Amino acid sequence: MKSIRLFIYIVFAGTMISGCSGFLDEENLGNTTAENYYNTEAGYEGLVNAAYSSLRDVYQPTPFVFCAGTDLFFGAHQEVPLGLSSYQTLTPGSSDVERLFSSLYQSIQMANLALEYSTQTEAFPNLEVRVGEVKVIRAFYYFMLVQNFGDVTLVEDLITTPIVHFDRAPAADVYQFIIDELEAAIEILPLEQIDFGRVSKRTAQHILAKVYLTRGYEDYGAASDFADAATMADAAINGQGLNLGFDELFAYDNDNNEEVLWSIQYAGSSTQNGGAHNWDYPWGPLVQGSDDGVSKKNVLHPTEYLFTLFEDNDERFEGTFLSVRTSPYSGWAIDPDNSTVNYYYPRTATQLADTATWRAEDPDNRAGTVISPLDAHWWDPLNQDDFPGLRKFDRVRTTSVQYTHDLYLARLGETYLIAAEAYLQSGNSGNAIDRVNTVRARAGAGTVASVDIDFILEERARELAGEGFRWLDLKRTGKLMEYTKVRNPDIKTLVDGGIDPFLGANGNYKILRPIPLSAISLDAGEYPQNPAYE
């Protein structure tokens, strides 16, 4: 029975096909057998699309495992798992960690299914490209696994019979597998894809650059990793500038913009009956029972550090946070000319001094607006309503509009910052400064004459806040404990009280996530736990 349970744990998603959006829609298989259907072009395309759809399973929940416990957001509500927000109580029984672990392996099995049938299906013009796409998706999942859990099991082939024991491959081997897969995919993928959202050569190059960059910090990394990361990031940039205003990147209904290299898509028609992500919900302010179907809560609250990180002329603040709150809530996006502004959040002295002019620009909607400037109440965890909410993922739910913002897995602004960090770590500070200044120029911020790793991480915070990269950034660079012990109030309170929440078993620190108890208990052999949780 134990072997059957383990088999089900690993392969469950490989037997299921869920719906997806846009060009990734799959057909109803009816009673057609897999062997007959997947051996056709249409059937195999549906199988590849199911591999894309598995991304939704990984990213669907409220993004606690991606965003909690960093220097940018703290837990302002009991909904945030305490182990993820402040580490002290993080255990192998964490449901959020277990879900990440299991959903990644289930999604890998879906990719393995597509790769298995690639050698059996009929030949068609795009077959080789589709194989490249699936290899990138699988490599991406393994990259998430090795960053979060360290040594993990490599399942390279489709599992069709019960297996009672899995070994954990050394992280060095996992990284090499990821690199080999991405290099193979880059050879066969086109530079650009006709269908927006499909993996392209540039997508794979962006991911490979980040893989090299991350491995470069490890003691098993290759001497050339940082230089290789810089070269690969520049290849992914491909001479393209940052031509959009920052506010356009996450603008309502502008998900398919030119700077997105890869995203998880959420067409309204495909999310009518579920399947949408929950990344809009936790950033607040409190919005419940409104007439436009929006539900938000003050759960993951921006820290003082994040709110005060932006220079006055840095346009990324207004592109990241909603500087007004309207009634109805989504009125700022779909009908700003006819939506009353309840709150205005000026953050600079110039903005605050000019509020009379600001009111006069739209007296019908702004006459009664509460002016709520930047101060300590913005980052007060008890403040439910009166602070700028993260706007990047705001959705719209009206009788006529069903809109869920896509999630960006790779976009050009980050590619430039990957290149900057890689050049810095490979000793080429000139190129690092150049890549950083390109990002800052688009934001309207001034140029800088020097950079170090702390400044690059500041730029990543300004550019990428809330997009799910921060925990991985701090882990990669060895800054997780240093930054959060000072900037995250949940963690700082413990540290100030003499408690190190990161300290785990036998003097080991909780830098990796714990291997879930479910995985250990389902294994018939010895499946080792990460040291801090033993």
C-alpha cells in the first residue's frame, strides 16, 4: 500500500489534463485513449498545452511561499503561515511547503508525459520546437525545487509503475541537469514565438542566465558561472531596450506587452469557473463586498523599508503601488473619469505641496478625497484601509469584465538586472553599472557611478516587488538572515528579544525549506530531511 501511495503522490497530475487559456486551450479527450490521441498532432499539442497549464497549479495559491518572510513584506494577518513569515515555527508539516513540493513534482510528471510521447507521436512541423518548450518548463520546475529544497529527486522519465523509494540527487547534479536541458532547448527553440506566452529561445536564455547566476554562489559552482550568466542574459536581452513606461508593464489589460518574455496567462473565458490565481488578494487594503467583485485583505503588508526605498523621481513607486483608492475599487482601471477618489497617497514633498492642483484637475471625483501622505501609518500592521496597495496583480470582476492579471515569470527588466549582478560578480563593474542604469533610466531615476550587491538588490526590490522573486534573491546572495533581521518587523521582534528564528536543529539554519513529511513518510527507504529540520 505504501508504494501505491507514493506512486500516486508523484504521478497524480500526469494522469489529468486541466483547462488553460488562449492558444493553450485543450480539447476534451472524451473516451479516446491516450495512446491513440497523443500520437496525433492535435493530441500532442494538447499534451504540451497541459504542461503549460500545470504552471497554474504551482502559482495558484496566495503567494505566501514566494513573498512572506522577506525584507519587503511582513505578515499582518493570521492567514500568513507563521513558519513562512518568521521561520521559528517552520516545520516539515507546513502545508504551503508541502503544496509547493508536490505541485512541482506533479507538474514535472506532466512534462515527462509530454516528452515520453514526443518519440511516439506522428511527425509534424512544430514537434521539435514543442519538445524544446517542454524541456524548458521541466527545467524551470527543477530550478524551483533545487533553490527551495537543495538536494532533490531527479525524475527524468515518465513513471508508469509504483516505485517504493527515491534518492535525493546532490544539488550540483540537479543544476547540471537543468543546464543541460536548457542548453539543448536553446538549440532548437526560435528566437521569438508567434503565439504569445510560449517559451522562446530568449525565455530559455533568461532562465539559464539565472541558473548560472544562482549556481555561481554555491561552493560547487563553476568558475565561469557568473561570466556565463552575463553572456546568457545579454543574449536574452538581444539588443532590446526598456521602451515602455513602468506603469505600462502592469497596466490593466496590457499583459501581452513587448517586455514579457514568459507569463502564465489568464484569459477571462478560461477562468469563469475557477483556475485564476490568488496573487491580487493579500496586499490590501481591505476590500470586501464591493460592487465590482474585488476581495482584498491586509495580509502581506509592505515593510517600512519597501515603502521608503524609492527616490522621489522614481516612477516605479506609482507603477507598483496604487496612489489612489477609488469607489468602486477597480474604477481606477476601468472608469477613472467617473470613479470617486476616496484616498490619495502622496509620498514626496512636491506631491504633498501640490494637492490643491491635484484636486482641481478632477473636482467632481477628488473634492472629498482624504489626503494620506507617507508616514508610519502606512506600514502599521493594524491599518486595514489607509495605505497604498500593491497594484501589479489587481483583477476586475464585473458583470461585463472578467479580468485576472497574468503572472510574469520572465520579463526584460529583470533580465537587465540578472546581467548586472552577473557582471558585478564576474568582476566587470562597468557593464554592471551600465545594465543597472538602463533600468533606472526607464524609471526616471538618476544614473549611478558605482554598484555593489546591496545596491543591485535594492534595484531588484524597486523593480520586482511582489513578483515572487525576493525570497530566492536573498537566499541566492546570502542576505536572507542579514536583511530580514533588521527590516522585517516580525523577525526583528524575535531577534530583539534574543531569539534567532532561523536557528534550527543541531545549530543548522533554516535557509532551505523542509522536505515535507508526506514525502518522507511515503518513501519505503531512507529519504533524508534537510539538516535544520531533523
